[in-house]
Amino acid sequence: MKTWEDPVGGRFGLVVTRTEEHGATVRLPGSAFNRHDGQWRLSSCLAAVDVAGGVSTGLAAFPQWTLTADIELHRVPAPVAGPIDVVGRLVKHGRRLSLARVTLGHPGSATPMALGHVNHVMTTPPFAPAFSALRIGDALALTGGATDDATPAEAFGLVHAEGREGRRAVRIECDDSTSNFYGVLHGAMTGVMVEEIAAREGIRVDDVAIRFLRSVAKGPATAEVVDRLTRGEREVLCIEVVGGEESAVATRVTVSGVRTEEGAAITHG
């Protein structure tokens, strides 16, 4: 199996297989890094979804490539039982935008545990995407730093901080260990921050919509809840990510789910 060094995807243990001309399956191993309390981590699922969607649309765009513009994912929380496969397939490739469909499920199962879509914009990559050289059936393992017994929040250096107007927030630095091949904050880091915030608010996330508005190229990225809606046991949180020292919003995220235990932060597993 071929390998490609990726400091983000490698920590999640992702393995990418080209399954069709414009489609790829990403295997997410059932390691402790990728699960918590018998459930799949939202951050790990989003990391695999980001790659599966990006490779599927990137293959259609090559020799150009694509950059994620937005992600929406709907999942049914399921117990951990080995790895899961994230299957990405091209829906439509246009001159400016390219859309991929993704499904998540246990290998060989016809019943998905999550489904969603990933939208992308066309780019000219400053790198040679190793995925483009894969033939149908070829696999590529992403490699990176060791995870040991760390959680995603610990591995990527997430810290609790104070946000705007004194709100509780979380922060991740954009550096070599958290950036993508474009040199900007990896989309999976949004998942890590959102996962921690939702846990602190006592929400088990079932649905998430992420809209990337601009890139964070350097400095810290800070995420905080800016709005919420409560109906019985179900909550909707609106989360904003601000990059660097600027006040402009880099990413806006909406998550919804049921209330579990308030303050159940998952930094330490």
C-alpha cells in the first residue's frame, strides 16, 4: 500500500481507496482516538468525510483540485464495532463548484449510519495531489504523528479560552500540525473544536452544517457559541470560528442534537 504523509489525516489513521473514476472510500479505523463512550467521534467522522468528498471532486477537477466550501452531515449515533467506511461519490462537477455525496457505514453493510454532502470550489493546487495518481482499486494510507493515548483535542493542541464578550471558547493554533496542503487550517480542526464545544454544552450532535467563509492561514482559530435554540431535550447551537487576531468570521457551524450531561468536555476522553 502506498503512503502519503499528512499530519492531520494520518493521526485519524485514514486510508483512501479509489473506488471509481470520480469516487473514493475512506476507511476510518475503530481506534480509541476515533471514538468516545462507545460512539464515533464527530471530529473523526468529519475528517473522513472531508477527505472522501474532497478526493471525489478533486479527481473530477484534475489537473485542478478542490477546496471544501461547506459540509452537511446527518448521523445516527451508533456503537463502535470495528472500522467504518466513508464512501464519496461525485454528484455534479461544474466550472466553479463541485458536489460530492458521502455515506458512512460499517464495511460490507448496506445500512448507512450517516449521510451528507460536501461542496467544493475549484482551485489550482500548490502541490501534486497523490490521490490523482491512484488507479481504481489502489489504496493510499495517510501517515502522521503518533496518537498514543491522546484524544483529538489533545493531539491537536486544543485549549479552553475566553472568546468575544467573555464567552466560553476553544482555540487551536494554525501550524504545521493542523494545516492542510494549502497551508491553511485543516477543515477537520473545525470538527475538533465543535466536538469539544458541543460536549461542554452537554449536546450529543446528530446533525452538523459547516460553512467555510475564509481561510485561517496563521495564528489561533477560536470557536464559540453565538446563538442557540432549545426545544425540550433537543438543542441547536450556532458556532463561529474566528481566525487570527481579526474579527471577521472564518467559519460558521450549526449543530443540533439531544441534551445529555452538561459540561461533559471530552478533552481527556
